[in-house]
Amino acid sequence: MYAGKYAQERANEPAFIMASTGEAVSYAEFDARTNRLAHLLRAHGLKRLDHYSIFMENNDRYLETCGAGERSGLYYTCVNSYLKADELAYILNNSESKALITSRSRRDVALEALKHCPDVKLCLIVDGAGDDGPFVDYVQAVSKYPGTPIADESLGTPMLYSSGTTGRPKGIVRPLPENPPSEPLPLFHFLNKLWHYREGMTYLSPAPLYHSAPQAAVGLTIRNGGTVVIMEHFDPEDYLRLVEKYKVTHTQLVPTMFSRLLKLPEDVRRKHDLSSLEIAVHAAAPCPVQVKEQMIAWWGPIIHEYYGATEGLGFTACNSAEWLAHKGSVGRVLLGDLHILDEEGKPSAKGVPGEIWFKTASPFEYYNDASRTAESRSADGAMSTVGDVGYVDDDGFLYLTDRSTFMIISGGVNIYPQECENLLITHPKVADAAVFGVPNEDLGEEVKAVIQPMPGVEAGPELEKELIAFCAEHLSRQKVPRSIDFTDELPRLPTGKLYKKGLRDKYWAGHKSRIL
């Protein structure tokens, strides 16, 4: 979130626009805002390599609270704004944060969390009401400081946490060299080239800004002198309207957003002019092949006008905060030294799923967790894994199929549920799907599906039979759910990730699960 030269060259151009209100903040104003907060943080004793946290929804102050850290050598942790007090307290303590920036809507949660965080000495609230307990009014606090750079500027970077869908969130920390803020980490040079970012682009951000993919995308847009359009909440029809209104060139979505766009009525999908789009990136989870094919059929001809082929659509997947794999669930491997290994650490045959190991070009560690870091490394330290499962086909394309944590062992057979989830989401009566293992006295585990039906669809035995039969038509017998339960809404995070652990744990109550 560093404006750099564009604070002068594009001083009056918008750095970002809030989608719901149309409020625009210029590059000159954005640069001054980040400087004021950087001065405040220094004044409160935060020095290079110290940590602070941000806990709030998408709003007009979010980017500057990141930008201040990026120009003052700090690690800033953008916390999932939907966490509960104990979860927030864990991250504040684990990250060793010395300051917390929050908002009115998250005040009560933050207040409860701070009771257990004695090391947090500075608490700021961006939209306070004048009676906010330990929280200092953000705007008043920063207004005392100049809009010019601090004397000891240096590069800072996010230290984000995994989503905690399989256990406690883990902080992913990257080494931070003493670069000037104008020189980002090598990872961001790679992403800038991969995503075809360019000067003056317009980026539409429909996802929560605390997530790793929007963080990278928005930060790079500003470093390229582009304009970011920030959606406070994702709505599929409003998303299409914004593409047309602002002539959006680049965007990034999660696969569930693709699904919701595809399930809009045909006349609504065709209503808006999307011809400005150049690059669409998908992130946060593997994208089902069927969904990607449908998106290419819809958006591919639009991109064709600019790039000459649907390949220009540039679909890319960021499966987690820890690593990036080009083209995700169906993508040619560009990471170089990548290996698919079986449970014995031996190479899997072509087309056979195994755990993905790679020689990473972007070193990382799990913060304050040496044992987890060691588990993610090979014995010789040359390779890393984050527990993703996939395979490479004969043409060199990588398919991300699941997480090793979610593997089901039924009668000695390894089953990865992602394939069944990807199939179920294509059924016209299914809004969302989760598949996981539940106890079976004979087999150890059996395949269970939990379905969120489309609005107006009646859940019950008839729908269960229909969906099981649908799976049996397309999947081998062991992958087909033995039973299906229904729910009004699955616990999916706004980032698109399914909070499967909490859902699955209910079925394992009283049982000793091998994967808990």
C-alpha cells in the first residue's frame, strides 16, 4: 500500500474509491494519511520489525492503516473481522502486537479480547463515538502528525494468519530486508508480472481486505498508480454493475463468487458491459473445473478482444496465505522444483494425487511455532509443504484436489472430498456443499455431505436420494456420500474458505478422530 512517486505524479487521481458511497481518496491524500499514522506509531515506540494488528471491516481507513506499516518497517497483521474475542486475543498475543486498530462495528469484540492482551499498549478506533473506553479516536490522534515521511523509512510487510479452517490460525512471516519502501519483496515482483498489472489500471476488490489475495492485489495496484474500487460486501449483480461503471480492468474473486455470478438469471448476467476486463484472478481455494469452464465460456470472448485468446483470462489460484500456484485447480506448473509425493515420501505417478512439495522462491516461517515450521520442511530443508494435495497430468498441468487434513480413510482407501464437493456445486438445486468423513464402526470413516439447497428448494429424503444418485453417475463408488444432511447456510468465510473443521467436529463428538 505504498504510493511512492504517484503521490506527486497522480496526486489528484483516486487511489481508491468506496463502492457503496462513491467516496474517492486521492493519491496525495492517501500518501499523507499513511505518513501521519507512521509518525504516530513511531511516537508510541513501534520500531522496525515490531508488530501491530488491524481488526475491522472494509472501510475508507483500511488501506492507510496497512500503508503506514509498509513504509515504516513494521509487520502488520490484518485479522479476520469475523473472529470472536478469544480468537482475536490469540492472534494479538501470538503476533506480539503492540497496537490495535479497530472500528465501531468491531469495538465490543476488540474490547473483550483486550482484557487478555496486556502487551497491546495503543488502541485506536477509526469511527469512534466519543465514549469508547480504551480506544483513542483515530482521526484525532493522527491529525497531530505531519503528512510527510518519517525520517527512518523502510519496507514493512503484512504478517497474515491462515484462516484456521483446520486448527489454530498460524502466522506466516517472511524475512524482511532493510529495503526502502519503494522496493517490495521479490514475491510481489513475481505477482506483478504474473497478473499483468500496469500503470493506471482499475482494480475491483470484492473480498475482505484482511485476506492475503486482496492484500497483494490492492497493494500492487497502488504501487502501479492504479485505482482500487473497494466493495464493502460482495453482491454478484452489484459486482457486474461496478465493472461497467468504473471500466474495471483487473479483478480477483474466490470460486464461490464465480458460482454466485453463474447462478444469476441469464438476463442479469448479460445486462452489464464487461468489455473493459483484462485479467480475472481466482484465489483462496481451488476452483472446480466445471465452474472455471463456465466462466471462460462467459468471460473468455470478452477477454479475447484484448488478448487474442481465452488464455488472456489469466485465471490464477492462491490456495492459502502460505503459497501461490499458477492457475490453481487446473494450471500449468510454473513454480519449478515442485514434487507430488505419496505418504512414504516417494513420487506419485502422473495423475495420482499426493501431497504437494515445492522449493519455494519466497521463504516463510510459522511465527512463534518452530515445530510447525519444521513439519512443513523436508528432512534436508530443501522443500516445503502447506498440506495441499494435487496431481500433475501428462501435459504438466497442476490440479489442486484437496487439503491432506481433510482426507477421508474409509476401509483403508484414501478419499479426497474436494472432487465430490466440486461435483455437487454444479447441481442446479445446490447452493453450496461440504463433504468430509464421519465415524463408521466398520470402515473407520464414511463419506458425508452437508448441502445448502438453492432458495425455494425443499430439503428432505427425496432431494437426498437425487443428489446421491447424481454423485453415483459421475464418481466411483467409494467417493459417493452414504448420507446427506441439509442446512440453511454452510459456515463459509467471506474469503470463500469453508470452515469445515467446525462443521465436521459435530459428527465426531464422543469419537477419537485421527485428524483432529
